[in-house]
Amino acid sequence: MAETYDIEPTIEHYGCMVDFYGRAGQLRKAYNFVVQMPVPPNAVIWRTLLGACSFLGDIEMAEQVNKRLSELDPDNCGDHVLLSSIYTFAGKWKDVAMVRRSMAEKDMKKIPGWSMIEIDKVMYSFVAGDKQNEITEEAYNKLSEIMLKLKVKGGYIPEVGSVLHDIEEEEKEDTVSKHSEKLAVAFGMARLCKGSTIRIVKNLRVCKDCHSFMKLISKVYGLEIVVTAVNVPSILIEELNDTVLCNRRSGPGTIKTIIERLSIGSPKRSKAAMKALRETIRGEQLC
Ligand SMILES: [Zn+2]
């Protein structure tokens, strides 16, 4: 990169490499790359690797990576949730309980997942397991219709490994079926014109089931779907959630405040988030 393009790699470029290796299932290569990086790996790099461990279900490496993360960023709720989901997937309920105890001791609360979609210059936000109002009712109705079609025509079987509770399979299916991005995509399909690209912004990583669900919708309905998980600094999450809730009540325009707040909070880390939000929203009230 430095020789051909005269670009000095930054930590974000190294992060992309770790992500590539992880997505290609090359965990050992990803780990070796991290420990040999010329710049010291930060929590984001280790977290990317933890995400790959979660995707591939590698408990041994996840524990190794988690040790580094607990030194660099011990109070990050997302890391605990990710580790917990890895144990859940492997059915290691004692370890799940241990992580949850540690979260309770540190007074950590699981960040609620939300997704946003813009329709006719209005931003709509959905929270996982959202209580019913007119908007969510429309989303739920469309979602059950989509679920049925995907099961019949696409052979969709819900992937419930990410559910963090030792509960019955049926309840797990019910939990994953209410994830915020599913509600947002269903709402978009109910409201947008046929053939429109559906763009969704989410605050957390998309789970395995939602990922397959989106791919299947795209195939069965012939739709283009773009889901962007924005990297929002954790310190702003609570404030952002308040703003999103406020946005739901007050209609369009509030999203601009979100971007401004992100920008004040941490310009560097929120750059990607702002770009994604801008690209997704593209309303005239912005920028
Ligand atoms: Zn999901």
C-alpha cells in the first residue's frame, strides 16, 4: 500500500485486514496478524477478532481475545454480550451465567438494538421487541407475511444460536423474529414502492439469523437491501437512544442532531457512523 499507492496504513486499515481474515474463516491468520502489527492493536482490533470468533464459534480463541479486551476496555458491555453469545451457541450455560454475573456486578446493561429506515423523508426507528403502536403493528403484520413466504418458498429456518437465554426453541424463534432490523425491513417493504432499495442503519452488529433473513428476502422478493451497522461510540449510546426515541415522537429532522452529537463526541471514531447515516438518509434537511 505504501509503495504502490503512497498511503501509509493506519490502524483502520489493519482492522479491515483482521475483518477480512475473520470473514474468510482464517482465525489463526487473523490472530497472528494482530500480534505482529507494527502499531499496537487497540480494543477495536481485538473486538473485530472477537466478532469473528463469535461468527465461527471458536471459544478457545474468544477467551484469549477477551483477556486482551478486559485489559484495554474492561467495561465494554458489547464485549461481554458477544462472549456470552459464544458460550450460548456452544450450550455452555454455566459460562453464560458467569458472564452475566460479571455484567451485573459491574452494573452493565445490555444495549437495546435499534434500526432506522427513512421513508418519504421521515426516519422511523424500531427497537427489538418493540411494544405495539400503529407503526410497529404495520411492521409486525408485514413481517409475519414475509416469514411465512420465506419459510415456504425459501426454506427459511430461524437460527437461534444468538439468543442469550436457556429457553425453549419456540421462544427463541419468537425472540429472533422481533429483532429491530427485521421490523425495519418489513416496514420498508410495506411502505416503499416496489423495486426500491431498502436501506437500514443499525447500532449493533447484525446477528447470523438476520443476516440470512435479509439474504433470503433479497433472493425471494428480488430486492436490494443494505444494512449498515454504525460504529457508535459507547459513551454516546444512551444519549443516542434518547434521541432516537425522541425522533420517533417528533418526526423528521432529529437525525441531524444525532450526527452533530456524534461529531462533537468523538470526530474520528464517529466518522464512519456519520458517513453511513448521511448516505442512508440523504434527506434535504441534512448536511
Ligand atoms: Zn438479529
